[in-house]
Amino acid sequence: ILRKMGLTLAVRVLTPFAWAILPLTKIPFPFYFLFILGCLLASAIIQPLVTLAGTAIFMGFIVASYVTSKPNKPRVLAVNESGKEDGEILFFIQGWPDQASLWDKALPAFEKTYRCVTFTMPNHMEILDSSDFNPWGFSFDETVDTIALTLNSVLEKYDRKQVILVAHDWGSVWMSMLVRRYPQLAKAIVQLDVSVPPHKPMSVKAMISAGMAYQYYNMFTFFLAMIPIFGMPIATWMDWGLKKQFLKLWKKYDVFPGPLSNYPYFHFHLQHAKTLFGLSPPFDVRHKIKWEGPYPKCPLIFIYGADKKFAFHSPKYIKMLEERKDGSKVVGLGKENKKTKVGHWLMVTATEEFTKCTTEWLDEVKL
């Protein structure tokens, strides 16, 4: 009887937390969140009241923590500069969970002609970068304000009015928001692998699809990190389980980005949910933007990895760029070279091809 009671108690205690074994498994990361849901469903069947109460307490704590936190103020970030002092400025914006070192292999090809500026977003290098930056990170509007402040500080230093933006992943999304709000800052744009229009909210179906793939899991580890004492170690362990799979795709990180670097996913889904349910106006209305003419105003080259299993852009976007008459261009890297697969991190896996087509295009548009 005691053995049965002990076994039953162990099952009840361990079932809702069985997801903690994920980093030890070979399960592909797109199935991580489904595994967590399976654990919670099994727990709900075995012990419905305990599961409901535990989930309610967890979510209640997260909501209270967020609501009572003070928003982080946009600020000028530290930058890394290299290359020709009087050259045109290439301003690099990477996404999650990447750091300024993402561009290290590509920079030498640009430095002879251009002034290269890179930076790292807060909490993408250490667990908590500073005492004046709370763990909830930046909303997308705050992110864009921070990038704008940082960019303007560079322009002021070199007495310039515009830069050439080079953006990848979430950096591409933030770049699109930046040039929609401040179109005068961009002389040309090099957009890499991702295109998400900032002024068009995603549908519920698209949001859920993106969330189930890996974004809800990132939000889960981000929320775990908020729990005092034991939350951060568990969240770091779970977060490592997903990010170790990314390590195989491009490189090792200088400093491993922890779960607090996942804040873009929380703010992305929060803002879209608020817009979809009428709690917040759309992007253009929020920032009083009345756009006329083509978007963006300057020439743009879109370079993507053609060997991925799925694309982060639409055929409609490609067609729009190809129909422009200002020198805008679309380049797909990969397919022809079977030895090297060109995926999402193309500046690392296809450095020579990326830098060559970028520099040639910049020469063609004669900035």
C-alpha cells in the first residue's frame, strides 16, 4: 500500500514538470511547446484542481509582476565601430538571440569602403545587463526608439544625416518599423531573410502558428525566469535546450544569451493581441503615420537563404520589390551549391556570397 501511495504521489508531483527533461532529449524544438501542453493535460486529467490552481497562481504572479513593473526607458546603446572613418555608414541590426558578433565574419569585406557600426540589444549578452533595466525588456515601440536614439548618436558623431541599414531576423522587423516612423534616416536598406510588415497586424491563425513553432516556448522560459529563487536556474536550463539546437545552425555565442533575451516574443504577441482585440490602435495610427508612395522610400535589397524548410517572406513581397524602379532587388542564396546549405544565418553560412552581392548592389544604386 505504501509503495502504491509513493508511486501515485511521485506521478502526481512529476507529471506537471516532466517538460524539464526536454533539454536531454532529441526532440526537435518545434515540438517543445506541444510537449509542455501534453504534460499539463496529463496533470489536469490526474489532478484537475491542483493543476488549475497551480496554473492560476503562476499566471497571476506573472501578470502582477508585469503590471507593477516600470517600463524601461529607451536609451543610447554602446556601439562597436570599425572600417573607413569617412565611408558611408553601415548600421547593423540583428535579431534574437543574436549579438553584435553575428556580423564578425562579414565585416572585413565592408570595412575597406564603409564605416561599420554594430550593437547588442539589452539582455542578449548577460542575464541582466544593468540595474536600470528591468527584466521585462523593451516593447517593440521602445526597441525602435532605442535603435533610433543609438543611430542618431552615430549620425551626430560623424555629422551625417543618413545611414545604410543592414538588418536580419527581428532586426529586420525593427528596421521596418524604424523606417516607417523615420524614413529620412535610411539612404538604402539591406534586408536579410525576414520580412514582416509593421503596419499590418498578423491574423490569429498566423500568430498561433508562429507561437506553436517555438515562440510560445520562448515566452514560457521567459516567464519562468521571473519566479524568484528557483525560476532563473530552471528557465536557463530549459532555454539552453532550445538554443543549443540553434548553435548547430551557425556559431557559438560569445556569452550565452539567457532566457531574459526572449522578451521580444512576449511583447510581439502582447502587442498583436492588444491590436486584434481593439485594446491598442494599429502601428500607423499609434504613431500618427500617414504614408504616401512606395514603402520604403529608399532602395532595398532583400537577400534570403533559399535552403530553409520554410520562408520568412511572402511571394507578394518579392513581386513588389521586383516591380520597383529604384534599383531595389531580390537575391536568393543557396540551392545551386549543394555542399553548403544557406539557411537563416546567411551572413555566416554564405559570408562571401552575402558580402559580394551586397557591395555590388550598393555600387549599382550609386548612393
